[in-house]
Amino acid sequence: MAADIAEEGDSVCGPLIVGPDPSRPLKLQIFDYVRASGPVSRARVARDLGISPGTVSTLTGALIDSMLLCESPVSRSAANSIRGRPPVGLAVRPEAFIVAGIKLSSRDSTGILLDFAGQQLTSIRHRSSAPQTDVDAQLATITAMVDKMLCDVGRTRRDLGAVGVGVPGFVHHASGRVHWSWALDGRDIDFARIATERIGVPVAVDNDANLVALAELWFGKGRDRANFAVVTIEQGVGMGMVLDHRVFRGANGVGPELGHTKVQIDGALCRCGQRGCLEAYLADYAIAREAYAALNLQIEDTQPVPELIDALQTAAASGNEVAQSIFDRARHHLAAGLSTVINLFDPPLLILSGGQRRFDWLNTQDLLVEMQAFTIDSGQPLPPLVIHEWGDLLWAYGAGALALSRITETELGLVREDVA
Amino acid sequence: MAADIAEEGDSVCGPLIVGPDPSRPLKLQIFDYVRASGPVSRARVARDLGISPGTVSTLTGALIDSMLLCESPVSRSAANSIRGRPPVGLAVRPEAFIVAGIKLSSRDSTGILLDFAGQQLTSIRHRSSAPQTDVDAQLATITAMVDKMLCDVGRTRRDLGAVGVGVPGFVHHASGRVHWSWALDGRDIDFARIATERIGVPVAVDNDANLVALAELWFGKGRDRANFAVVTIEQGVGMGMVLDHRVFRGANGVGPELGHTKVQIDGALCRCGQRGCLEAYLADYAIAREAYAALNLQIEDTQPVPELIDALQTAAASGNEVAQSIFDRARHHLAAGLSTVINLFDPPLLILSGGQRRFDWLNTQDLLVEMQAFTIDSGQPLPPLVIHEWGDLLWAYGAGALALSRITETELGLVREDVA
DNA sequence: CCATTTCGTTCCCTCCCCGAACAAATAGAC
DNA sequence: GTCTATTTGTTCGGGGAGGGAACGAAATGG
């Protein structure tokens, strides 16, 4: 799992953008390209970004002076040229900053510490015996997790450049406000500001579904893609959309809500109170709801949901037709939901991302056939469907990416406001 | 109807963008702002766009030299200031170019001629007795329509700057290719190139649903909005999405396809052959299908669909409960479809746009209540819902906007490529 | 030892745009 | 009528971003 996260070698992260892009400052483009490509020569930066060599020298010089980049030997094998002056590698200075990424939950929060090059330094998991939703208590948890991780690697909060926090629910990234979350009491909390004051370090907040997209964009299968969609199925169904190397947060800055689009008007009851939501056919509780019947369980058998689903999968694998039909139905509805995403966004890549073993029940071939039957034929083939199961740290990585992008924004003096 | 299109006075069109935007050349921003605002002083351009007065003088001077802008008296009442040097108005030079916009159909094509300021010069309607789908015949129709309009205003093809053509179906705007259309035989036609050669004038092509979005963005209710969604219900259900003052064409450049998203898995049969598409509950043929039963008609009574629906509306209005139930059902499904758009794109404005009298059956209040029940509550109220019924020239206006934006792109030396 | 090749730097130039100073054209105050 | 306040528009200098060419640097191959 962890090896999967940085399979192309260590210390590379972030969206990989090549080609000229007149809309962003060149200095930022160069930095992003170096971070995304690892040790790379100035000449290659110039070629790949379509920039004159002189400009690259000047700007990288400034970046090195401001201690963001450093020179680092480029692997001689990668330098395909034999003749000529050997290239000097450029890389992000890992020790320039360290950041923390925290995935907040009511019972089971996770966190990681990354260096500036995206390398994982340590991680942590916090389980609470009882659900915790008090804002103060959650802030205390975050602070304690950050401090514990810093202590583990012998650093202090002074060394910390930023913290990214993923909060489930409706989160407005640009303002840092949490409109509503099942992991936090109250409504419309100015979470980023409060947390920044509490920790003493800039805090960025985002929706957990957007974090998955960010994780794929920075560390995962979407790094070399300008456009892709990510769908997760966990306690709920989430989606993230990346357009032009950026996470699409909707016109109002919250983000797409796939889980509650209607695939069956007046259909199955969803925990949101409405009927026919996609989530009502796919999420943990929806499967569990049917599993109770299929496995002849009593409601009193309050088996934890994950184990229940495991049992159902085992039953389906060993030929239990009722169990199989439950998963068939889930897949049928998933196909409809994914086809909606394809019809509306037309992504060239579709990633099913999640923690571990979330998609064991899924037969990709069957899913693709069903999706084909649900998707309008615009002459183009369906986008490739990739299943990506990370470890538990998926969201924490996304939160770390959030923190890293916050740092580069402030450090490279970029004020990127979302248009209202 | 027509008055509605340019209600703020004549000769203004195009997206109205205020505030600084570092990603676009200043010259283009100024031009767009002047076109969108009508006669406006240099000082106001500088204030509204956040540009220094000196730059505005220099750049408008260049635009006047290249005959794109001209000075024009600004209405004294609009100049709220009494004291001070009177402002000199800037406006688009209407005679700089004329463009044609054509909405292609198999039976009933429409077209308009616009001057460079977006003022309608003339319009035309072409009905053919038999459905016409041959590419050559359609090109001949377009050419004839353009020539007829030019003749009407005493101009020739030499005066024409560009032609915009709206083609139903799957159209790739950037490449000008038509992947598939029910109005054209064949597949994957390089329509823009062929038409350009045939007419001898640059031709831009787009999907008819995107044209509606473009029409609203340039001439309609969306001119002052950065983000909004447009939904049309005609022979099919189409949608257009405007993000950041630009028509969103999806990651692959075709555009969102709302009509065939599934609102009811395995539901009503759609003419696309699939089941449960939104269109199968809303489009002309879907209503007509039910109307046959409701009005006790025989299939032999091959009444034209529009008249049939008119009759059904009359019946519903006069208390026919079966007829009412048909429209209730359509509204219910429309609410689900619109809620999907809101869940995924979160537009701050939703426009229901169409030709004439398309939404008579719609009770907006009821629709909003049903949408509320279908939309996940993210703490924000539903976006305002605006119904905009144009005349027949809706799509032709969109095609005209397409031609105008093509001209400004080439004329102002901008090469805006969509990212693949 | 020299030619070749590739990499990185330096210097100059152009383009875009801002800011300040200035000229122009009005209304109102005296 | 004259002067002042006020707003508009233009001119000019300057700074920052980035391109292009020339040059120095560091290797390999003959």
C-alpha cells in the first residue's frame, strides 16, 4: 500500500503539469514541476515547460535563495545523454517545511507528517471509545495528534509550516468554514480560523471527498492527468472532480455531492431522509441493511458493520445467491451513478478510490458493461476505470497535500481567490 | 420576446466581467467589458476592471486604430457626475464585422445576422418539407440562408467575419468535428472545416445545448453571472453549464448530457434505447406518449406533437386530472434532474430556457418545493430558478455569439486551446 | 589536444502595465 | 468674468517578467 503511494521513486508529489501555461506565474510553474518530477535538470525544466533557459536559471536561483529548492545529484541513468556537460539536478528542499495532515472523524481520526517534498515522516491514528463531536474536544484531539507526531520525529510546532484538516460534511474550502459535519457539533463553524488560533499554525480545511481527489492528484493515479473523477464508497458515497489539474469545488466552493443524487425516484430510504439517493444503495449501512435479511440475522445481533459486510462477501464468494444479489444490485446502482458522472463531466479517467478492501465485491468487467448500458454513446469509449485501494492513510495524505498547497501558495506569494 | 433579449438598451452583448483577472490579456478584457457595457467612459473601464487609466488609454487607442472600437457619446444621464470634464463614451464599432448564426435542424433551421455589437440585422427561417440530413444538402441550406440574409441587408459574403453553426448531437467545439447528429448523415464529420471551405468564411460549430448557455451568457439572463446552469426541454433535454464566465464543455470538450442521466433505473424507455433517462419523462415525445392515452387518442391520429401537447395543456388547465397527472409526473422527474445538477455543480443560478411557451405547464413554486426535497441540504438555499422563454431565435442567437467570440479570438490574437 | 555536445549563466532587449504628472473640459462660487 | 474644484484623458518614465543570443563550463570521443 504505502509503496504504491510513491511508486515512481521517493520525494515526488503534486500534479505533474507540462507545457506552457500563461495563466500562472512562471516561478510557481517551475516549482510545481520540480516537485512533481523529482531531481530534474534546469535544461529539462526549460524544455518541458517551454521556457527559455535563461529564465529557468534566474527563477530557480531565486527559489534556491529562498531555500525552497536545492541542488541534488540527478541519477546518471536517467540522464540519457552520454556526451555533454552533466546536468545538475534540482529538487525540493525536504527540510524547508514540514506539514501535518489530519483526517477528522468522530471516532477514528488519522494523521501524517510530511516533509516539504511529500515524504512521509510519521503517522498516527486516534481512536476514541465514544463518538466525539464537541468542537473543543476535536480541536484538542487534532492538537494532541500533531504534537505527538512532532514529538516522534523530534520537532516542535515551530518547525510546522501548515496543517491540513479533512472534515466530513459540507465544508467551504476557500473560507475555511464548516457548514455542517457529523463530526462536529454546531453549524457554520469558522473552523479554519479557530484551529489556526488554537494550533498557532495556518490551517486549511476541506471536505473529505475532495481530499481523496487531492490525494490522487498529488500522490496517486491522477498525478499525470489534467482531468479525472474520483469516487469513494465508505460510510457514504463521495466524489471529487479534478478539472485542469485543480480540484473542482463547484460554483459555490463546496464540491460535488454524488452520494445524494437520485438514481431511483422515491426509491430506497437514505439516512439523509430522502429516497432514491445513490448512497442508499451503496454505502455501508445500505449493504448492511440488506445483509441482515440475507444472513438471517436479528437486529439484536449488533455486529459491527465492517464485519457484517465481510461476512456477506464471504457468503457471496462461496455461492450464496442472496448475498450475491445484494452486491449485484449495489453494482447496478453504482453503474448508474458513475454513468451520471460520465454524462455530465466526461472525465477521461475514473478512479474508484478508497481505504482497504473496499472494492472486493466489485467485478470491474461487469461494472463496465453495465456502465456502457447506462451511458449515452457520444462516439467515445468509456473512460478507463481504475480501482485504487490505499491504506488507512488515504485521507490523511489528502490533508497533507492540502497543507502543502497552502504553504506553496503563501510562500510563493500567490493569492488565488475563488470567483464568487 | 425580442425586447427581452436586449432589455438594457441596444448594442450590448457578451459576458459582463468586472474586477481584475490576471489570466487574460488586458486588451481583451477591455474589449469584452466595453462590448458588454455599451458606451462607457475610459475612466469607468479603468475603475471597474482595476486597471490604471494610462493603460486604458493606450489599449483603447490601439483598439480604435484597429477599427474595433469607436468613440460614441455617452448618455449624459448615465454620467452621474455633474462637475468635471465630460466623459467620452467607448463602444464597439458595429460595422467592424457582421456575423451569421445558424441553428441547423433536419426540418426547421433558423438564422440571424448580427453586427459586431450584437445587434440583430435580420433573421431567417428555413423549413423543408421533408427531413434533410444529407451533409451536402445541409451545407447548401446554410449557404443559402446566409446569402439570403446578406442580400436582405445589402451586403455580401466579403463583409461576413464568421459564421456560427449549432448542430444537435455530439459536437466537439474545439476541433469542429460532429461525432454524431440526427440532423446530419454519417459519423465523425469534420464539419467546421468543410463548412469553412464551402462558405469561404471561418465557421465555428457547437452543440445546440451549449448554444443555449452561450445565448444566455451573451444576450440573456446570465450576462452578469460568472456561474450558472441552463436547462432546456424541447425534443430532448439539454443542459449547458457556465463556469467562470465560460461555457463548460466537459473534460473532453463535448459538453454535459443531462437528458440521458438516469433518474429511474430500468424506468421508462427513452428514444436512445436505454431506460430511465430523464428525457424519457420530459421530452416532447415522452409527454406525447402519455397524451395518447390520456386524451383517448388512437395512434392513427397522427396529430403533430406540438399541437398534441397544446391540447394536453388545455385539458390540464381545465381540470382534466389525467392530463394534470402527466405534467405532475414530468415536473417530479424534472425536479430530480435539476437536483442532480445542483448536487454536482452547485450553480448559483438555474435558468430554464427555451423557445416559446415551453414551460406553461410548469408551476415554479411546486417545482421548487420538489427540488428542495430532492436536493441535499448543504446549508445554502436552493439557487434562484428563472424561466426564460425566448422567441424562435434562441439558438440562432447562441450561434451568433459563437461567431462573435470566434472573431474576437482571432482578431485579438488569442489562441485559446482547450486542454486535452 | 581538439572538436563536439550538452548544460547553465549572463546580458540585453522587448512587452506589459503601473503610477505620477499633466493637460483638458466642465460646474459652481465669488 | 474669473477662479477653483472636480473629473476625464494623455504622456512619460520605470519596473518586472520573460525571451533570445552569446558565452563559459564540463563532460565524451577522436
